[in-house]
Amino acid sequence: MKNSLLRLCAAGAVLLASLATAVAADSKLVVAMLPKSKGNAYFISCKAGADKAAKELGVQLLFDGPTDSNAAKQNEIVENWITLGVDVIAVAAENKEGISTALRKAQKQGINVITYDADALPDARAFFVNQATPEGIGQSLMDEAARLTGGEGEFAMIVGSLTAANQREWQKHVEARLKEKYPKMKLVVVRPCDDLKDKAQSEATAMLSANSNLKLIMAICSPGVPGTAEAVKQAGKAGKVKVMGLGLPNENRRYVKEGVTDSVILWNTGDLGYLTVYAGAALAKGELKKGAKTVKAGSLGTFQIAGDNILLGKPFIFNKGNIDQFDF
Amino acid sequence: MSRYFRELSVVGALAALLLGLAIFAPAFFSPQPLLSLVTREAPTLVVACGMALVIISRQIDISVGSQFSVCSVCAGLLAARGWPLALVLPASITMGALLGAINGALVAGLRLPSIVVTLATMVTLRQGLNLVRQGEFVNMPDAIQWFGLPQATGQLVLVALSVALLIALALAMRHLAAGRFVYAVGTDAEASRLAGIRPQLVTFLVFVFIGALTGLAAMMNIVQSPQVQPLSGAGLELKVIAAVVVGGVAISGGRGNLWGAFAGLLLLACVSPALTHLHIEAYWEKAIQGAIILLAVVADGLRSRKAGN
């Protein structure tokens, strides 16, 4: 009798011990991160920052996504993660409405959901890590243009299209900043390039011959920047007419190195991944609650929250000095 | 005179536009920028020549923009792998001809309507390319630019090549039997068959030909910049069809010539730089181009009504 009681105690102790180790293993948070497409260099660079944050926080990072930008495949992956019972799901939504049903389901199962890069519907996630506000982009573009030209002279603008909502918004904020801060600068021409690099090259060629006093061309759609750079280079005006705009480092690297393009503006994708993991982990730990005004993200410091948007802050400027640190 | 009224009226409109530019924006004619602008349109002219043939034969090919993209990306990838230009150029033309052969086989072989066939290939090729490249640029070695020639020489070569092709084709269409076959098939396929022409073969070859020209044009475009954007060529089909129609080639087939298509292309291509030079808002560009096309179509409609009466 005594013997069996002892055995029972021993068995209980073993059970307890194994339970404790299981809990210890479980206490490592699992953050699952879903890019729009996992082979895309842009998201791979996001992952680099996310990996760093996961290491610092001691959380496990799952990074999976469709091989192409496929909204249905994104849903499938989220469903798998719900079954797996991860702690945090961070999503860059390919289709706003499409993904939201699956995300709501995840929330019902007690999984913390945030979005980054491209938002889902607001009720399907707790926070959106917003990489750049239109105002922030517009101001950075105009400030950089003013810095490059010494704050005076004529400049031109190439936009993706005259009607696309984001382009209109950015252009509006560039013009507002121009009016407010740089009275000696003048926007003399705005041309659309239909998001085509070739058309941007033709448009910039015509701009250069029509406006001999041009000091800078700003392209606010990504194919526009290399297209403009090639036109300026062919016109023999590299350095005399500055080129800058919104774009990706890889598409502009050769022109930045040749000294044709001065600045390429975007956000730091590594920081975006880093902040997303920190915010997700804080949410899971209960440190980040609805209505919070700020969130801390390791070595990057504190970030502002506007409503349910965690703001990555000022856009990042790629130039000759730093462009080789980025590959996307 | 009246026979070429359509072509001459386009030339007249073009002359008026150029005269206006000479008075209000003489900077338009500074040689170096003008050469650059003309060079930018050289590939479009090559595709427009092909489109004129397709439309004269009473077909249409709206997949040229997608063909152009596929050829550009393939040629760019080969160049990036270090293939010499002497191989990349024929590869691009062959690629275009193959894509054209697919269209041709479906249209001529299965007697399917060309608008549906080329709509299908347009979408398929475009989406396939998106899937493979995901918008990523192809970076090519510098040596490919301007065929390895100095910039100004390279530009002159491209312009000369496109104009030489135009002249050769225009003469061939007028004086060679093969050219007359295209008109015959476009006017009345059944009658041409009775006359001993094989209309299906002519149709097939016309599609192969525009494919090959598109492959050449893609090459003429990628030598103008060291990077290929996979979206390159999007909307090209509308540009060339508009040029051909404005130039007086009847969409119902059998009528029109390449000189008209050339004038139509120049007129439409001038609109955008002209607005930039005249400091007119970019919003007008598409509206003016649309109005030109409308005017051309209305002129055609009135003339055929008169002829009918």
C-alpha cells in the first residue's frame, strides 16, 4: 500500500516535471508572418528584419507565403496556422476582403492578428503596421528635392497616372509641402508615364528639351525613376538635372552608382519586418493593447500609434552611400 | 489626288502641328533631343508596319503588346547571360515569329476570329510573364546598349532601320505579288481563293510576320536602356492600331497603305511631346488622341457611305 502510494507520488512528480517542460517549450511565442509572395525580394528583405527581432525576443518565427501573389493561397496558409495554434499571425494582405474572413476566424481562436505592408479590413486585425503615410511620403519627397536643388529653381514631376488614388494623394502632399516651405521652387510640368519605364524615358526626354532651366525631375512611381534617369543620362545632363523619386533600390542601383540618380525614397523594409515582429509579440504578451499611443521595438526605439495604425515613421532615403546594404 | 486624300489629310494635320510647334516652341526641333524622341518611336513604327499588314488582310492582332513584353524579357535574359548580340537579335525575332505562329495557326487553321484568339494570347502571355517575373526588372550588361555603338550612331541606326523597313514593305505591298495577295485576301477571301491564292496560308504568314517584326521591335527597344521592365509594351497594341486606322487603313480590310500608317503614327506620337513643349496640361493628351482617331473613323464612314450611294 505504502509502496503504491510512493509510486503514485513518483509518477505524479514525473508528470509534473514533463508538464513543466512542456509549458516551458510552449512559452516560446510563435509568430507566423505571411508575405504577399515569399520569393519577392521586397519581402525577403522584410524577413531579414523580422529574423533579427525574433532572435532578440526569443520568439519562433514562421515565414511562409504563396510563391506568386495568390490571395487564395494566403487563406490556405492562414487556415493551416490556425490549426497549428500559433500565437501571432502577421499578414501582408494580397486581397483586403478575401483574407479578412480567415483572419477573423483566427481571432476567434484567440490568435493575435496584425497586418503589415498591406492592410486587411480593420475588424479582422488588431493593428496595422503602416509603412508610410501619404503625408510622410509627400513631405520627404519635397524636402529631398529642395535639399538637392538648394531650395530654388524649376522642377518637373513624373507620375504613374493622373487618376490613381495613391498617386493623386502623394502629388497633393508634395504640392502642399512645396507651397508651404519652398517659395523659390516651381513645379513647371507634370506628366504621366502609365507605370511604364519606357514611357517615363520618352516623357523625360521631352521635358528636358522643353524646359531648359529644369534643375530636377521627381518621379513618384517606381518605374518612373530609372526611366527618367536613362533620359537624363542620354541627354548628357547627368548631375546638371537631378533625378530622384519613389522606387526600389535594385531598379535604381546602376544609376545611383553612376551619379545620375541622387536619391531613391522608400521605407526601410528591414525595419518594417522588425517592427512587425516586435508589435506582434507585444500584442501576444498583453503589453500592447487597443488604444495604446506608442509601442517599443528593441533597438529602433519607440513608435507612434495613430488609431490602430502603428507608424513606421519617416521614409528612408537610399543614396550612393547606403544603397549597397539593400537588395530588393 | 482624291485617291490619297485620306493619307494627305493626315500629313496636312501633322504639318500644321509641326508648324505650330516651330512658331510657339522652336526648342522642339533642337537636333539632339529630337533625335532621341524619334528613336523612342522607331520600335513602334516597326510594329505598326506589321499591324497595317494584319489589318489590310482583314484580321487584327491585339496581342502584340504582350508579345513585345515576352520578347523583351527573353532577349534581356539571354543578354544578361552573356549571349552576344548576334545571337540575341535572331532569338528575339524567332521568339516573336513563334508567338505569331500560334496566333496564325489558331486563326487560319481553326478559322477562329482573330480578335478572340489574340485577346486570349494577349492575356495569357501577359499573366504568364507576371507569374514568372513578378514585375522584376532584367538588368543587362552595358555592352548591349546601342548595339555597342556610340549613342548618336546607335540612334541613327535604329531610325534608319525602321524607315528602311517601312520603305521596303511599302514597296513590296505595292509591287510584289505577295503584297498584292494580302490586299486580295483582305478584300475578299473567297474571291482570292478562286483566283488561286491560298487565303489561310496568307493569313497565317501575316501573323508570323507581325510576330517577327514585334520581336525585332522589342530588340530595338531594349538596346535603348540597360534594363527591361516586364510590363514593357503594355498598351502597344492600341498605339499601333490607332496609328494604322488614323493613317487610313480600313479596319474592314483590303484598303490603305503603309505610308498612311506612318503618317498616322507620327501624328499620334507627336501629341505627347507637343503638349509638353506647349505647356498644356497632360490631361489633354488622351482626349486629343481620341479625337484624332474619332475624326479618322468618321471620315472613313462618310466616304464609304458616299461610295455606297
